[in-house]
Amino acid sequence: MLLTRRNLSKTLLFGTITAAAGHARTSQAAEPRRGGTLNLVIQPEPPILVSLTHTAGPTTRVSPKITEGLLTFDLDFRPRPQLATDWQVSDDGLRYTFALRRGVKWHDGRDFTSADVAYSISLLKQHHPRGRGTLSSVREVETPDAHTATIALDKPAPYLLAALTASESPIVPRHVYEGSDPLNNPNGRAPIGTGPFVFKEWQQGSHIILERNPTYWDPGKPYLDRIVVRFIADANARAVALETGEIHLAPDTPVPLGQIEALKSNPALLIETRGYDYQPIVYRLEFNLANPYFAKREVRAAVAHAIDRDAITRVVFYGWGRNAPSAISPALKQFHNPDIPRHDFDPKKAEALLDAAGYPRGPDGIRFKVFHDYMPYSEAYQQLGAYTRQALANIGIGVTLRAQDVPTWFKRTYTNRDFDFMSNGMSNSFDPTVGVQRLYWSKNFKPGVPFSNGSGYSNPEVDRLLEAAAVESDPARRRELFKAFQVIVATDLPDVNLVTGANLTIANRKVRDHTTTIDGPSANFADVWLEA
Amino acid sequence: MSTMTRLAKVLRRTTLQAVPTVIGIVILNFLLLQLAPGDAADVLAGESGSATMETVAALRARFGLDQPVLVQLIAYLDNLAHFSLGFSPRYNLPVSDIIAQRLPGTVILMLTALALALAFGITLGTVMATYAGRWPDRLISVGITLFYSIPGFWIGLMLILLFSVKLGWLPSGGSGTIGTTVSGFALVIDRARYMVLPALSLALFYIAIYSRLTRAAMLDAQTQDYVRTAAAKGLSPFAITFGHVLRNALLPVTTVAGMHLGGLLGGAVVVETVYSWPGLGRLAFEAVMSRDFSVLLGILLLSSLLVIIANVTVDLVQAWLDPRIETR
């Protein structure tokens, strides 16, 4: 028994799916113009150009232009057709059937068929860093004919559809990968896909050139003749290239947030904050629960009360962000629980808690001293660390910041666990089971694995809720499980969730329709066009 | 002893000394890099955002990082003995290919900058020595003190602001127009437009050094007996300055310039970053940040070879400039 697409939408809680196959245009009414070269900047340079075995941010920005996925999602997180034209989910949530687009050709001229889909799903399940988890319950992919593929599951995976975008689950050509080691396959450096753009050249350290695919399955698209993806390592140089018009589009907060105001005054540029809800980042303080001070809940609560999220948004993120005290980001609207035990900014209460915990102020005004390791990814993290030091100094906790490079930080925090507390930013991903569970699930406390459960948090009830939500196919019940989970985490405080958002795209006004999907810069860019 | 045999002797001696130096450098580099916390598997696992125990272990096995350090070192030396710089699992390419892609960019930039620095430095130094204590000397002194003390990245940014943003004369970054189809002379012009600002940013510091050095050495040479002799012979001031004073003053400049070749590579990291120049300096920096040690060791080996070659060249040039310099 199969569900209709209308019922399916309820299953996924993505809202009603309209039957229309086309893209939802933004309010811009102008008629798209053919032609032109889009200069896109990404940073840093990706190590590989297909997000099959590697999921670094820059890779997921380039890969979908060449290699497509089964689905895409509009700005409201509703599924839209890409390589799949229609899809149905069985009542028990164990069979996902996809009708595949006909007449699609790989860039080398071969036909795209269901065999490619089946092969890609099996590659993703074995080799994709997240695919091992999200696709773990895939038993097999049935291919009754060349244009139908059915994913059969052992147990429900309610997040599966959301994982089938081009950036998360690219569909790669079977004839290129078959019989080779996918990690070393040359396709990673010179990909062949079905996408609107064909790979032309990659000059290490400088740029990638993508050319228009003249035989793209969507007639008339893409509008652009060419995309030049440039790598500009220095943030100031990126700002200059945007000012001079050498760069048209710069996703992933290309310049420090403090410089955005200056760029905003340039009439040729605009700031786009949409297009980041597929991987919403939540900035947080994470305690090492093995630390004698932070092992005490009162101390963690005191830290939570000492932090002013509004000040962080203002000082660290220059207003580009919003408060996110829950374990699930408000960007994941259907799962976010705003109604959790609150620890509002209240330094007096924080001091009282510390007094009660047995840490009175010493003669020098300091209760105890700890080290703080901020994630060394950008200036914002450094400022977040500086804010934390100051906020905790106010309640008598002496904090020493430790600066280090990324590998050293990984080694110290996740591998050696030689830290007191840290600040970091974690993607909640497109679904809490994929992006949030890893941070709180006791079975994911794995020293040596970056971005696992870093606090060492273990609560059997949280484990139960997360494990139940991972296989719950009833959306309402699943939502309740996640809401209960957020209440417990906000009570136990293994971490203090601070703010989300703060990621943005800077675009030249000549570039139109650049943000039309939930994963904005990771769209295939078939719809992007340049004004004359 | 003829000039040729003298030079051959210098060449043979320095080459013999170079071999153990290179081997020592390789082993030292390898061991030093082991001290850096974290490894390439940590970085790749972190980049992918959602690793598991199995993926990290698989990465480590693929990079050969699960082997004892000594085994890794022997494997690396074995590769080198077969004239292979190894393989970078991160880029999925042989290290020699990666370096070969980047080397020309950096070498061209370095040599252009060095040539600019020598040309301007020696010219300015000569002017300063000729007008020592008078206003041209003072004026140039102030200028080069600024060049010496202002950091290269700041000069780079200011040059970009002036010539790219305000005036719009020159591109702000890159090494050539991407996807251009021009060739021949037009291509040279295109490349040169991209080269001007980075080469100048890199050269300014060295212009300051060479001009000071030339000035001091020339003033020193001017007091020598052979200069007085030349003047007594009735040579023109021009012939004295260029034939006797400058030629002798060049010795310390060539020595220092040779030593700077290594320093230029270091300065190239900053300039290549500011100007998005696809060179070796950036590659080295990225290799450190991603703990891609096979690439980094390759670059370090190449740089040490470069420095050794530069030293040999300096030795040869000096032997040619001053016949009194003999092999010890």
C-alpha cells in the first residue's frame, strides 16, 4: 500500500507539497537572461569535487553543479524533483519508490538509469561519512525497470528523503566507478555527472572552470555559459574582489562579520541570509564532564546564567544571528522546542550557585581557574572565546584562552580529552537524528572522533528518546520525542547552546535567483542568471 | 689556474657537501613534523563533519599513519631513493604532480621579485653612495626605512586598494585572466599585469636591504687604495664608480641575495595569500594546516635544494667576481 504524495508530505512534516514540478521563483519578476560567466568564490579549496566520499563544506558547494541528486528542497524545505520526478513512501515507512527522469544523459553521453541510482546508494552507504549512518538501514535498492528505483529499508528512516539532495547524496555514474576504489577514482578530480554544468578544468590553488551543459535535461537551462569557481585564501582579498566586481557571489560568510557593514554600503552588493537552513550551525559551550568543576551541575548552570546571548549576537556576530538555547536549532522549525528550562542571563544567580557549590571567591576574587579551547575556525570563534572569558570573570571564574590550529584543537579536545571546556559550532544538519544525536548520544562518546559527543554526556533517557526518534515514522510522535529530549538536555546542561545563524552570502546585484533552495549555495545553479 | 678550473673546483666541493646536507634535512624535517599534534586523518575526519571510529581508522590506514614512526620514515626514504616524493591521499595525486603544478608560479614570482629588488636596490644604493649625506641620500633613506619596516601583507593590501579598488588599473589577485584564449605577446602582457603588485610587495623589503648594503659597501670601497689609484690614472668618475667601486661592492650584495632566496619563499606565503597567487607558499601553508606531511616534506626538500643551489650559484658568482676567493 503506497501513500500519495499529499499524505507523504504529512509523514515528513515538510508542509504540503504542491504538484508543480517547476522551481518556486523568488519575487524577482524579471525574465531570466541567457549567457555570461558567474565568478563564484569558495574557501578553502576543496580536496575533491564530488561529495561522495568526502563532505567538506567547499566540496558540497561545487559538487551539485556537476553531479545531481534525486531531490532538491525549496526554501521552505519542501521536496522538489531533480533526477526523481515522482516519489512515494509505503505506509510502514520501509519502501521509498522513485520514478526517475527520462532522457537524462551523463556528460560522457551514456544514459542515466536506475542502475546508477542503485550503485550510488550502495557507494554512499559504504563510503560517505554520513551515509554510513543515514543509509545504514538500507537493505537494498530494487530496480524493476530502467526508470524506477525502490529503496527498501530494514527499519524506518524518517530523515531519508531530506538526505537525498545533490550535496548530501550525489548520484554518480556507475560505469565510471564500477570495479574501482571509489576513494581513488579519478572522477573525484574530474567529475562526470548529469548536472547543468560540465567540469572543464581545475587549476590547483587558483580556480575551477565549469561549462554550460548544452544537452541538459531541462531545456533552456542553465542560463549561465560558465561558472568560474575561484579560491581566495585571504578574507581581505575576498572583500576587495567583491568590491571591484571580480567576484559575483561569495557564500559561507566570506569576510569577517565586522566588515559586512562596510560592504553593505556598496550599492552593487547585497547580503543574503537564506540558504543555510539545510546545515544550520549552532554555536555552543561544551563542558568536559570529567572536569572536577564542570562535573557539578550547579557550576554548569552558573556558567549558563553568566552568558548573555544577546550580547554574543551583538558583539561576536554583529547582529547576524539569533538566540538558540535549545539543543535543536530554531532553523529546524518542526523539531525545535522553544519551551525548555531557561537559564537566563543573571550573574547574581550564577554567583549564588557557585557559592552553594562550594566555590567561594578567593582573596583575589577568583573562585577557580580553567582553560578554554575555542574552535580555531574563524575570527568569530576567537571573539566568542574572548566574550566567554570576560563573562565568566564577572562571576569569579578565571578563564585562560588557548589558541591553536585546527589539528591541534582536534587532538586536544576530542582525542586526548585534555580540556576543561570549549566553544564550537556544530551543524544540526537537515535532521536532528543526523546532526544532533551525535552530540548527546552516549554511544557516540568516542574519543578520537571529531565532532562526536564531546562532553562525555550520558543519560539513558536521552539515549532512549534519540534512538526511538531515529526510527519513529509518525511525525507527531517523533516531534514529541525530540521536544522531550531538548527539555532533558536543557536541564542536564552538558553544553550551553548559544546562537544560530550568522552564516550569509554576499552577492553582486547582477546575480539573480542565486538562493532558491534550502541549501542555497549548494543548489545546481541551473536557475541562476546574470543581468546584462 | 684558469677561471674555468677554479669554478669547476668550487662546484665539485659544494656539490659534495650538498648530499649529506639534504639527507640530514629530510630526516630532521620528518622527525620535526612528528611533533605537531594531530594528523591528516584528524583533519579530514573533522572536515567531513561526521566521522565514526571506523572512518577515522580507515583514513589513518590509508595515509599509513597507523605504522610506527620509524617504519614511516624508512618508507619515505625508500620512496625518495626511487625518486618519488610519495603520494598525497588528500589530493589523491602524486606529490611531485602537485608541486609541479605550483612550482612555476612561485619560481617566477620569486625571481621577478629578486630581480626587481636587485635592480632597484643596487640603483638606489649607488645613488645614495654617490650623494652620501646630501638630500637625495636622505630622501631615499626615509623611503627605504619605510619599505623595511612595513609588513609585506599591509603593503600588499594598500597596493591593492590603490591600484585595483581606487584606480582600477590592475587586477586584485590571481595569476592570469581565467579562461583567456589570448596567446603570444598578449598573454605575456596579461600575466605581467597580474605579476606587478605581488612582485612589488615581495620586493620592497629586499630593495631596502640591498640599497643600504650597496650604499655601505660602496662607501667602504671608495676609501680603498685602488680607487685612489684609478682616480690618479685619470679615469672618469663614471668608470670609477661602475668599474671599481660598484664591482667590489657587489660581493656582499650577492652573498646576502643568495641567502634571501630561502627567505623569499617564506615571504611568498604571505604575498601569495594576499594576492591569491597559486604558488608553493600557499600550498605549504595549506599542507601544514591539513597535516598533509607528504606534500609538506616534498616542498621542504625542494626548498632546501633550492637554497643549496642558490648557495652554489653565489659561490660561483663570487669566485668569478673576485679571483682571490679560493676553495678552502
